Amino acid sequence: AKAFLDANMKADKGVVESDKDHVKLRAIKLDDSRIKSEVEILETEVLPFVPASHLHWGIWGLLQACSSDIEFDYVAYAAQRLSLFLRMVDEF
């Protein structure tokens, strides 16, 4: 997606039709090594934020356990998410 956006989000005369103001999308082709490289870069960027997501949803579950009328085991859900958070933080 990044390569597609890079190729298509440039503001140049060949991209925008002046009379209709429609965007012409450029086709792109990536070889397997480029795809693998892009995926590795994305994983490296995203990985540090995964524990934050578990912490967020763990706290949300605890808050819901105190305030929600919905019949759901929010405490167990929160415990699972907070456990994942602690495990991932220990790995860093």
C-alpha cells in the first residue's frame, strides 16, 4: 500500500486532469524481495505499539467491568489483555 500511495499521491500534472479534477491512478508492480522488505519495515515500526494496544484494551475492560450493564466477563478479558501487555513488555 505504501508503494501504491507513494506512486499515486504525488501532485504533478500527469496525475490530475485539469478539466474534471479526477485522479488517474498509476499501476505498480513490486517484486517479492521488495514486498518482503516493506513488510519487515512495517513490522519493525508497528511492534513497539502492540503492547500499548493490549494495555489500552485491558484498562478499558476493567472500566467496563465497573460500569457496563452488558453481561460479559470484562474482568477475564482485561486479565487476558493485561497479561499479554506484561509478557510483551518483559520481552523488550
